[in-house]
Amino acid sequence: MTMIDTAVEARPAVRALSSSLIREVANAAMGKADVLPFWFGESDRPTAQFIRDAAAASLGEGETFYSQNLGRPYLRDAIAAYLTNLHGREISVDRVAATGSGMTGLQIASQLVLSPGDRVVAVTPLWPNISEVPLILGAKVDRVSLSVQDGRWTLDVDKLIAALTPDTRMVIINSPNNPTGWMIDDESIAAILAHCRKHGIWILADDVYERLVYDPAPRSAPSFLRHYEKGDRIISVNSFSKSWSMTGWRIGWLVLPDGLAQDATKLIEYNFSCIFEPSQRAAATALVDGEAEVARMRAQLVSTRALLVDGLSGLNRVSVPDAGGAMYAFLKIEGYDDSLALAQRLVRETGLGLAPGRAFGPEGEGWLRWCHATSEAKINQGLERLRDFLRK
């Protein structure tokens, strides 16, 4: 039998994907007792007991069968009611699809809209999973970077709009932003949306951190959903992972434009089919009864960010721009330009586990991301380890 003399390998678009540098740092040290892990974006507290109880009760009832592609009606109703109340705009259940994680939601949203060769513009630095998804589908991604102005992360809206040329298929905006914590304002949303309406550009809004804002006054960050009018090409992706400490549950949702749910149903069927029902019960319970849990998380993040930023600002050669939300400090240490090498060295020499800024794109090189959704005691330990490193 004659064999074809070619390598056994994935298609070029997959081979060209970047591996996660966050995982590269974490996998080398994960599970070691002497390492303080601040590399992932998750709370160190388990999911609240009342949410876990809902899943346990579902298991006890034997709810282990297939369910609807878009999610059980009780969950979709809960998501629609929650968002309508949160944003003060009616969001009908017909526009809601439950997904097997926010990451899967990003994949479904991109599959709905993008074709090979399409041009995508992303506001960066950005969680790498978001910007890599279009590449899997054969699209190309151009980047418009945030910058630090007057000690705060800022988006040059005019620069972004100039990049949104008529041949652009989609713009990706994550606010509050991972890793910087930058948060968009309503004036910028209105300007971007007006331009996208004019040219038929899709907006993919990653709203995973929308409840995690440091200002205690607003219930959530500014949202494109509050500006939505029928016919707008806006897709919002969200997740239960952050605000309700449900990272391991892998459940999220999409809010789609009117009329797209049927096509989303097909893509969900061919990606993951449906969500495990105990997870849906837990998610619905989080939405209906979990406002106190969200408030607790927000209060913790305000406190731990203040502690972390104060500690970092007191260190020589360390800068931390201000931010509006999420759960991270994005910091730079003068004299260290290779963020991966620095992150690996910090783990190896001090047991301090941070995410390298290069993981979030070339704009992040030279920076480090520190997740502060953890106890104050752990943050103080981490600060002491960084002090020791810098003294050396």
C-alpha cells in the first residue's frame, strides 16, 4: 500500500494559533504548595452553597437528560428578566441563548457572523481566547490598542472608528477589560454604534465583567444592550463564571439580535447540543437569588484592589494604571521587558504566580496581570514576595 508522503497535522489556521502563555506559566507550577496562584481570572472562594444546593437537588431528582439547545425555558426566562431589570431595557427571551460557558458563547457568536477572509477589529490588549476565535474560522484580526493617559487606561475612540473601515465585518469590545480593567462609557458606545450602523459592522460585546465595577454607584458597566434598537448588529456574550464564582461550571449566555435564535440553535446543536441540567438549575438560582453574592464579590474586589494597588505603588519601579472594573491589576516593572521570562522567573524564584502581559497580545508585552479576587492575606503574601524579588 502506497502512503502519501505528507505530515499528519491540523489545518494551517489551527497550527498558526497561539498557545496560552498563561497556561504555560501556570502548568509548570500548578499544584505546588509554595506557589501563590494569581494567574487565572477566578475567585479563590467556591461557588456559594445555595447555588451548589440547587445543582445537588437537580441531580437528586435525576435531571440528567438532554435539554433544549437554547437552554431550559426557566433559565432563559431568568436571564431575560435579569437583564431587563439590570439595563432598564426589555430584552425578550427570544433573543437569549444559554451556552456551555462564555468561551463557547464567543465561538458561537463568531460562527454566526464570520467567514474566511473577513476582517475583525479588536480593542486590545485582550484575553487571548477572544482574539484567537476569529482566526480559527479563517478571519483576520487587526488590533486597536488602549493606552495609558493621565495614569488611567483609555480608548482613543476616534482611532478605533478610523480603523472600522467599510470592509470590517466585526469589532470586538471587552468592557470591563481583561487584562487592563478599562471600562467603556456611554458616550463612546453611542459613537461606535452610530458608525457601525452606518457601515453594517457587527459588534461583539464581551460583557463577562459588567457587574464587577469598582464604583459602588452603578449596578453595572455601560452596555451596548442599553442602546440596542431592532436591526442593530449587536451580540452580547456573558458568563456566570466571574460575578457568581462559577468558573468550573462552564455556563454562560448570548443576547442576540432579533431573529438570530434559530440559526444559533443549529450551531449549538453542532457544538455542544445542550447544557447539563444541574448546571442550568444552579445558574437560574444564581440569577434569581444571587444579588447578595454579586454585592459581596464587588465589595471584596474594591477592597482587594485598593490593598494591591497601594502595595504595588509603594514599590520602586512599579506602575499600575487606574481602571474601572474587572478583577485585575495590570502592572509594569521598569527594566523588565520580557513578560514571559519575568513571570517564569517570579514563579521559580519567589513562588509568585502572575500572568505574562504578552499573553494578551503584543500591546501587553512588558506588563504582568495580577488577579486580586482572593483573600487579603494572600495578596499581602504576594506583595511581600515581590518586594523580596525587587530587593535582590
